[in-house]
Amino acid sequence: MFCLIPFLLLSVNSPVPAQEKADFLLLARPAALSILNQYELKLPAAEKAGLPAGAPFRVIREQGTLGDQATPAREVRWQNRVYFLELDEAGKLKGEAAAGMQVYKGCPVAGDTIRVEKNGILRLADPAAGGSRPGRGAPLAKGEILIRQFKHRDQYYVLKPGPRPQYGWVNLAKTAAWTAVKKAAPVAVAASIPAAVQNQIIQRLQAANQAYRKFFAYFDQLNQEQKSPPRWTWQAGKDRITCRLNGPSGPQLAASTPVLARNLENLLIGRPFRVTSAAGEITIEPK
């Protein structure tokens, strides 16, 4: 009965080291696909509509299944968020024909930031250009910022942030036209966990408890039993959140702890907090 429990919680990979290679999907119309969030819930129409054209979805798992171990799906990541793209019986993405998808395999991953230093030398080409049209696209102005996503041949796929973020291709062969932006020195932060962050963590623990309840209710009905499901409890202080798993125990159930811990790590990416875990216990505290 417990063998499926680890799959109820989403496993999230660690951040990508520099120059690691990965596959990317560029979607002209991402809303055409059947997309689920990291909790395996359908994205609301408004949220799907907010996914920008050309957003680079990094493939985490090409072929897999959802937590029900039956629904085929492709696991992807965009802006540190995990999504599941449902597959049809042929192994293709549902809605793929209407999504305008391009696939780039084995591309070096970037993630660093650069600044344009000369007017009109660099050009930002449309995502549909496929990184094969150097010299085309809108000219970039001095001072504009680009965040490199990945490299394909001699082109970089980049994000130009701003009020209206824009993805596109740029050729950076002319190194005098741009410079790398150095990372700022880390800023000391108070050893506390803001209430907003605490609420996000607690919501994730509540979602895990709900998944346990549904799982146990299903098997109780199937086996005509009545077993109490496990439950995460937590104690939130100013500088630490301690979470403990109470209820039935077993090796399969214990395996769900590191899965949930990785999920919380993904939730806190880019924030000054660390997540540590042991058997049936997770701690979140400032770094």
C-alpha cells in the first residue's frame, strides 16, 4: 500500500551547474498544451495565458507518469517552476500541433547576465528564427540587459527582462559589444523567516497531508479497512520551521521525506534559506 507514497510528492532536481547540457522546448503558443503545475493540478486558463511565447522549457524527464502512475507526462522547468506536460497515447504532447514547438537537444545551459555596451551592434531575433539568422532582428541599445538561457550553435537564446519581457536569439561573437555583469556581493540578512515564506512552506505541507488522506482513503475503500493516514505537523518560530511526520511508518513512507524536502528546496530557490532532512523530519532555517 505504501509503495506509491513517494510518488505523491513531486521530486524536483537541483539547480543546473554552469555549462551542463540539457534539452529545451520553445513554444510559440504554450497555452495550447495540457499543462499541470508542480502539484499535478491543471493550470487555470489565466495562468496558461500568462506563459510568454518562446519561454524555454528545460526538459527534466522526457517520458514519465504523474503520481497516479498511469497518466503519461513530460516534466519540464521554467523560471525555477516545475510543470508537467501531458502526453497522448503516441507519446506526443497533447496540443503539440497547435503549440508551435521547437526542440533543441544537448544545449549548453547558461543563466548568466550580460550588458549591451554599444548601440545597434547586437540584434535580438524572434524565437522562431531558430538561432540561424545572424544579423537579423531588432537592434539592442547600449545599457540593455540580457539573461542568457542556453547556447545553440553560435547563437544564444536570451531573455530581455523589463515591463514586457522578451525572449529571442542573439549572436555574441562581437565581444566588444557586450560585457558580463558581475554578481553583487551577498548581503547579510536577518536570521528570520518572513511570514510570507512561512505561509508558502505550510501550504506545501498541507498539500502533502491532503495527498496522504486521499491515498489512504482510496486503499481503505479498496481493502475495506480504516487506517489513519500519516500527517506532517510543524512548529514555526522566528528563525526556524521544524516539520515532523506523524502516523504509520515504514521504509516506503520514510522515502517520502527526502522527496518533500527537495520540493521545499525548489520552492526556496534564490532565497537565503536551507532545507535539511532526516527520517520523518525536515528543518528550514536561514543560511
